[in-house]
Amino acid sequence: MISVSHLTKRYRGVAAVDDVSFEVERGEVVGFLGPNGAGKTTTMRILAGYVAATGGRVLVAGYDVVTQSLDVRRRIGYLPETAPLYSEMRVDEYLRYRARIKRVPARRLRSAVAGVKERCGLHQMGREVIGRLSRGFRQRVGLADALVHDPDLLILDEPTLGLDPNQNRQVRNLIGELAPHHTILLCSHFLSEVEKTCDRVLIIQQGRIVASDTPDRLKETLGGGNRVRAHIKGPAADVEKKLNVLPHVQRVDIRRNEPWNECLIESAREVDLRPNVFELVVRNGWGLRELSLANRSLEDVYLGLTLGDGAADRRPES
């Protein structure tokens, strides 16, 4: 569905996107992650035909975004971070207007508008003036606009921005419902939502793709070693010192919350430290109220790739 080859975008000689290549298969839900200024929004705007690239090639459904831009736009639904709505129009009026611009046939226009209103939780909002809606409902109108012509590809830049937790869940469920019928490229700062929603994740840092894989495989290959979480009651300095000298321990992070110490202990991936930690606690007569494996999250991987020196030099193998 998407083929990006050696994409580059420069502003005044500075590369916002630097030799980026990736593909998205039809029917995939792909999370596109990166810190502010990493190049993800620029890449999305190039895909949607809003910004011209400096170099490289982008195909959407086999059409070139430069030489066949109208064919590309017909197949894309794009929701930018802040939806550019007409605040003086009513919801129904706006969606009918946008559907006509997107060449929805007149015989399907009414059902298309009704369908996206139902999907986006706007079925009772048709006569409301957009400018009087809350930010969350305006975001829903923007999503309905992106869907109204039933595009092959949805590009969603922060679709849950401004939504409360219930609305956030509704949008996540909606994305799940859309996935069998649309290819989705999703940008979000809510990494837990991306982890639950997306089949695959692309991480961009300083204009370059630094990781591309499923969330589970990224956590497995880039997440580092095993981690054990323990709540230990004992002298904090003594606890930290003795944990650090246990065999296979690579790192100990300790947070003092008297009289308990919240400890996060890291080892090599193949080592389970829980028996050794338990024996140490018993031997020293300390208290213990939690001893468990601490699962790594997509956020751990993301922070490891986008923070610190040299993050931008890590490249995927393919």
C-alpha cells in the first residue's frame, strides 16, 4: 500500500527527513513514532501530498505522490494533528461539503455521511455548529472527514489528541474496527495505545528510521535484559550494595520509600534473578512484599532508541 524509497526533505539545508525507506502492506496498522522534530509529521505530510519532498520516491497503492497526486489523494484519508475545520458550519453541512469535494457519488452521499457519523459517535451532533463543539468532538469531526470517502489508506496524526479516556478508548476500538478494511498509518505519543492497536511500529529519530518491527519483537530484541521488581524492607544503602554484587546483576535502580525500598534489578536476558534476590533477603533478615518479573514496554524501547548519544545511528537491518 505504501512504498517509501530514499525519501529526503530539507529545509534551508537541514534534513528533516534523511534517506528514509519503508513499506506498509495493505491491511496493516502501523504506528509511526518519534520525538518532536524527528520528522514523522513531515513524512506524513509528504505521503498525503501536502508537502513536496526534496528527493526520493513515494508510492501509495502503486501511484506516485508527485506525478499522480490526484489518484493518491482519492485513496487517502488524512487527519492532521489539528483538524482544519470550518468552525461556522454545522457538522452535517461540513461533512456533506467534504464528501462532495472528495467526489462521493450523489446517490451515496447521504449514507456516507450517516455512516461516518455513526462510526465516530456523531450521530446526534449533525445540527451542531462545529465552533461550539469541545475539542474532543472537533477531533471526531476531523476523523469523520478522513473516512467519508471510504479511503484505502488512513493517515492519522495524533487521532486521540484532546480526547478524554472514554473517548480515547472509543477511538482505539474504532481503529480496530477499521483495520480489516483500511491500511492505517498512526502517529501517537500514547505509546500504550500504539502497543495495543498496531501490528508494527516504525520509530524515527533525527529524520532517520531507527527501528521497524512488531511491538513484541522490538521489546524482545531491543529491550535489554530481564528485570525483577522487588519491594524490600531494610537499610537502603545496604540493600543497594548487596543487590549490586549478586551474580549476573547488571544494574540496580532503587527508590527509597521508608521503610520500604522499591528496587528494579536488571540482568542478562537469560537469567532470572528472583531466587537469588529471595535468598539474599532471607539471609539478611529483611522484609519482602513483592518479587516479580517487570515486563518491558514499548515505551522502554522507544526511550532507549530516542534518548542518549548515538540513538540515530542505530539502523534496522532491512
